[in-house]
Amino acid sequence: MVERLLAKEKVASSILVCRSKKIVSTGGDFFVYWFYDFLPFFMHVMMELDVNYVAILVAGIANMALGAFWYSPAGFGEKWMKLSKITKADIEKAKPNMGKMYGITFLGALVMALVLAHVVPLVMDEVVNAAERALTQGEIVGVGALTGAMMWLGFVATVSLGGSTWGKRPWALYWLDAGYWLVSLAIMGVILAVIV
């Protein structure tokens, strides 16, 4: 897939220009590299990758369904409310805005699924190239779950640390929320890997 992209519209020559620039310098070269070489190439790659919008929608819905269970009384809802210091009265007061809150959350889930839909095929291609064979269905599921888990480790688990270290949120709340995002991203990764 990447080779196909590089062959289009002389993108390969753009990469050679990118690699020839000095990135570490007084800073000026970095911005020249970023705006004139890397950013157009990155946008080209993002636009050229085929994404399955049905899979993105399913992944977004799965994220919301998991959240509905995870933060419900059947899941970890009571513990989450206690750790967050949210009362039932707070929930009742927020009910008029619930539609808007769910809509914003769903939009966020779709954006996350869209970005993940661009990452999963790239990882899949690398694994297929390394294995030098087609992957079994179980391996595809594994690569999808692992890709989601790596995105969690790199971007969610690390960024969320600030709330507990600086914001004095309880560590139990950090692990409860981080666990949700780990499971959610792994499931989304599987969906995006399987539904092609």
C-alpha cells in the first residue's frame, strides 16, 4: 500500500528532499521541512488510504456501547461516581444536557476511529511484509487489538497521567478510566482490522 502511494505524483522525490534536510538546527530548517515537505506528504498519505466508513461507524458505536456498560451500575459506575465525587443529584441535574454530552462524546469516538482507521492498515502492511505471507483471521484480530493497545499506551495512558500527578485525581480513577480506554481502543482496532 505504501509503495503504491509513493509512486503517485512524485511523492517519492518529496521524501528524498525531506530526508536530505537538517531537522535539528536553529529551528528554521525544521519548520521548512514540516510545512513544505512532511505535511503535504502526510496529508497525501492520509487522503490516499482507503478507509471503510462503515467500520469507523461500527467502531464508534462499539466505543459508546462499552462506555454505557463500563460506567453503568452493572459495570464500574458506582465506583466511578464515588471516585469522581459525583452524586446522583449531579446526574439528575445534568440530564437536560445528556443528549449534547453523548453527541460530543460520539463525535470524539468517530474521530478516534477515523485516525485509528489510518493507522491499522499501515501496521497490518508491516506485519504482512515481515511475515512474508497472508495473515490468518486470528492474527488479523491480534494485530488490530495490539495496534489499539499501542495507541492507548502511547497517547491515552501517558496523557492521562497528568490528571493524577498534578490534578490530584485518585489513582484508582486513573486506572478505571485508563482501563476503559485500553479495552475500547483494542476493540476498535479489532473492528477496523476485520471489517475491511
